Amino acid sequence: MDRRGLKVCAGTVFCGLHRGPAEWDAAWEQVGRVAALTQAMGARHLVVIPSFWRDDKTAEILEPPELTAEQWAHLTKGMERLGHEVRESYGLDIVVHPHADTHIDTEEHVERFLDSTDSDLVNLCLDTGHYAYCGGDSVKLIETYGERIGYLHLKQVDPQILAEVTAGGVPFGPAVARGVMCEPPGGVPELEPVLAAAQRLGVDLFAIVEQDMYPCEPDEPLPIAVRTRRFLRSCGA
């Protein structure tokens, strides 16, 4: 990493804390390994993605897409505990990533999650692509819950392909293979207003620039990355 002038920005884990206290030991075993490595690499954040309710390749329904009130309580209290333990043990801040085909996805679910958790312990990794995929408005979220935005993933979705996969009940993995995540500025949300809203917060926010592409040819991403960087610079990033 040093030879290439690169740095690790965060670790990433998946966990199903909505299942209750019995899930804690398995979750912490994974979190501890990733958090220790993240800390050793000098990063400050741990991105936490809820477990999938639908298999992202086969479309098999693994759990009901809606949580019960008891499961919501397990999820929110579990995330608060995770935030506390990760900070105490590793000095990292957790940021929870709303993600397609998980229980924290739509605007309603994201707002419920934020309203039910302590901002001192849990904040959000706003992925503009996933939030748009699930019908959310990133600018509105930043303007309404700006103090809870701790980290950004910047990307776009192709609205035409999104409409097709939504209508067909296609899971996230095959949707990606169809090209639902696209190169800016060809999709939604518009990133210039998102960046402007984030900059109005007046805080130092780390942003990852992404385009989910799998499978893809090895030489395909680099030209897209170069063009995307140029585009984001033109937006004031």
C-alpha cells in the first residue's frame, strides 16, 4: 500500500443483529478480526452492512423483508452495543450502510433506524446508489439527518434498468450484472446536488467513489474511474 501511495479508508462487515443476543458472539468474532486489521492500517471507520433477507444471487427468500417490533429493537440496541464496543476496543467509529435486499434499505427503514439509535454510537454510511435503488432521496436525507451522515459512497443507478429489475423482483446480484449501477453522470441521483448538500454540512466527510460491476473484464474499470474522477471534479468535489 505504501509503495503505491494508497491508504485503507475503512473495514467492512456484515451482521444480523436483528436476530437477538444469540447472534452477538458470531458477529463480534468477525467484527473483532476486521476491526483489528482496520485499526492496524490506520483507518478510522468500520462500515456495517445488515445481513440480506434475500439471497443476492438466487433470489431465495432467507427471511421476511420486514422486521417485527422485537427484531427492530434487537437491531437498534445491537448496533448501539457494536458502536460502543468497537470504539472502546479499537478506536473506530461504525457507520451503518443501508443496502439493497437488507432490512435497512428504504427511506422509511433508514429514518426509523436513525430515529431509534444514539448518534453518539451509530451513524450512517450513505450510499447514494443503494439509497436511490431503494427509492430514497439522498439530498433530502443529508438535509434532514445531516449530523448522522458519517461517511459516503458515491454512485448512481440506471433508472431504466432499475425499473425493470424492480418490476421483475430481481435480486441485487443479477441486477448488478444487468448494469443497474452505472457510470456518472448517466444515472440517478444527480451527484452535484448531493455533493453540494454534503459540503453545506461543513464537516470533514470521507467519500468512496464506487460502481458495482461484477462480473466485468479486468481492464474495464480504470477508464470509467478516470472519467468519473474528472466528472466529480467538475462538480466541485
